[in-house]
Amino acid sequence: MKRVALLAFLALPCSVFAQSLTDQINAVSAAQDQNEAAARQAWAAQQAELRHQEQAQAARAQQARRQAEAVAAARRAKLEAREAKDEAYADKLRELDLQSRELDLQAKKTDVSRENDIIDSTLKQKDAAADLTRSQADANRNVSQGAKVLMEKNGAKAELEGQAAVKKESGWFH
């Protein structure tokens, strides 16, 4: 019995010691579980914060991309408008050039027509001058022939008168 009592006496602190060790292990385990839970919560919070930052960064990047696209679209629209304006201006220049060429061609045709008219007029003037010269020559010829005829008639008359005077003087009654 003494042995049982001794064993009981010795077992008492062991059981107390064992219970205390179990409590300590349980307490350490509970503290570890709390630490792990706190670490998991901190890690989850950190991950949530990282996701939030990544989402915010993605949103900023997407916003920047949209702004860049809007700027690029505005630039393209401005460039297209400028190109359209330049093309319209070039079309007007080509049209004006064509009109100018057409006017030059019409002016040349008119000049050629006028030159033909001037040539015709000059030819008509020369023909008229030649006709005038011919008319004057004809008139001078006619005057000359008329004077010749007159002179011949006057000469014939004078001859007749001279013959009559000669006859008169050579006659009997003189």
C-alpha cells in the first residue's frame, strides 16, 4: 500500500504536470492557431489590398489607354480633316488650272481667228489698194486716151482748118 500510496502521490504531480503540460500545449496550439488565423487574415487583407491596388492600377492604365486612344482619334480626325481640306484645295487648284488652260486655248483660238480676220482685212486692203491703183491707172489711161483722141480730133480739125485755109488762100478769089 505504501507503494500504491507512493505511486498515487507520485502520479498526482505527474497527472497535474501532465494536465498542465497538456494545457500548455493546448494554449500554445491555441496561440499558434490565433497567430496563424491573424497571419491568414493579414495575408488575406494584404492580398485584398494588392488586388485593390492592381485593380486601381489596371483602371488607371485603362483610363490612360482610353485617353491616349481619344487623343489619337482626335489627332487622326484632325489629320483626316486637314488631308480632306488639302485634297479639296488641290482639286480647286487643278480645276483652276484647267479653266486657265481652257481660257488660254480660247484666247489663242480668238487670236488665230483675229489674225485670220486681220490677214483677210489686210488682203482686202491690198486688193482695194490694187483696185484703186488699177482704177487710177484706168482713169489716167482713159484721160490720156481722151486727151489723145481730143488732140487727134483737134489735130484733124486743125488739119482740116489748115487745108481749108490753104484752099481758101489758094483759091480764085483771094
